[in-house]
Amino acid sequence: MEGRNQTHVSEFILLGLSDQGEQQSLLFWVFLSMYLVTFIGNLLMILTIITDSRLHTSMYFFLSNLSFSDICFTSTTVPKMLLNIQTQSKVITYEGCLSQMYFFMLFGVLDNILLTVMAYDRFVAICQPLHYMVIMNPKFCGILLLVCWLLSIFNSLLHDLLILRLSFCTDLEIYHFFCEVKQVIQLACSDTFLNDLGTYLASGFLGGFPLTVILSSYSRIVTSILRISSVRGKYKAFSTCGSHLSVVSLFYGTSLGVYLSSAAAQNSRESTIASVMYTVVTPMLNPFIYGLRNRDIKQGLRKLFSRETFSAYGILCFRMKT
């Protein structure tokens, strides 16, 4: 580790959310609880959609994939943070850091694109209801999902390959609880022009373009809803996209808030703590937003729990007889 420049490093130091020893135990249990709620909540959402035939539509197809993406998104950062707290270590290997960045970007971008596709799905459902089943057919939905994955994989692979070419300085401390791409790039001693260019282009294309599509879709949705004469009809039309609109607002609101705070104060504890909102809190709240606001999901959950309860009761009775 001697010398100013490094062509290769073996590890980075994750400074985490707090350097106060007495706070580590509290952070461990708080984030473990949030992770378990996220995992169980999104898993229940997936199982509900799979087991209830009434939910086998394009909207719930993309919702189940969003729940899967949220589980993976949170799993790229929180378990490593919990392990570091438990072992009282702040180290992450170079390979581990690259892997974490790759999967974090992959599932983060996948979340973003899936929300865009879901906005288009709501646009077709409300603005072209008679052609909805024809347009959003299973084959087309499969193609859209494949495009989501390919764009996410390509973006993550490109960023990782650009980081592989960098050499790093002796200061290898990351002011975060995971390997955040911008902060890793800032640690480099070599020229980061291509990395910065790739980051700006990806942010514009995979951030600005989906947001534009979402806003455009909802502007046309609102216009169509306002044309409906009955109040009941307006409420029913809005209720079909209310959950998605809430999730989109939460996702973009927290993401933009974090990056604006990061731009104002780089390498600060405040921006690190703020990033918890979109990395942990948003994936945790998504199943609750859909579950509490969607009648079909509520009914599906009741059927799932009644089925599981009945099965468990049957197994218990069988064991007691034998």
C-alpha cells in the first residue's frame, strides 16, 4: 500500500453510518428489522401474485418483478453492512466492492425502468381500455421485461469495466455503508473523464428519459380522467394508478433528494444517512403501499394466508394421528 498511485488495491474501508461504538448495536437491529420486513413483504407480494389466478395480468406481472428487484436491491448492501457491524470490521475487498456496485446499479436501474413500464401499462389501461388486453399481451410484456434486464445489465457492466481501468490512491476510505459509484471514482488517482462521462450519460438516459416517459404518461392519464363525467368513474380510474404513482413519487423523491444533498456536501454523513431512504426505506414501503391501496392484493393475501394456514393445520393433524 505504499506510494501515491496504485494500479490495484486489495480492499476498501466502508466508514458506514456512524463511527460511534455505542450506536452500532442499535444500527444492527434497526437495519436487520428493516431488511427482514423488506424481504418478507416483497416475498409475500410475489407469492400472492403467483398463487392467485386473478392477478395474472400485466400490471401484477411487472409488480411481482418489481418486488423481486427490491429484494435483490436491498440484499446487495444491507447484509454486508450487518456483517461488518457484527464482526466490527469496515473492510470490503476490491472484488467485493466491484460486485456490490454491479448488482446495486443493476437492480437500481431495473427498479427505475420497471416503474416506467408500469406507468405505460397504466396509460394503456386508462387511455385505451378497449385495446388493453391486445396491446399488453403476454408476449409483449415478456419483451418489455427482457429489455429492462438487458439495459440494466449493460449499464452495470459498462460502469464496472470503466472502474477496472482506474488506479487508486492510498486514501481508500468510502464515506458510505456500501460501495457507492461516485465515491469510489473520487478515490482514483488516474484520469476519471470516461467514468464521469459514463455516469452523466447514464443518469441522463436511464434517469431523465424514464422520468420523462412517466410524467408524459401521467399527464395523459390525468387528461383522460378529467374527461370522465361521473365522480365514481373518476375515482375508480384514479385508484388503478394511485399505488404506482405513490411508489414513483417515493422512489424519485428520495433519489433526487439524496443526489442533490450529495452534490451540496460530498463525502458527508448527512448524504450517507439520506441514501438510506432509497436503498432501504423505499423497497420496504413498496409492498405496503400496494397492499394497503389495492383491493385485489388484499384479497390475494387473505387467500394466501388461509391456504397456508389450512395446509399447516392439515400437516399438524396428520402428524398428531401418526
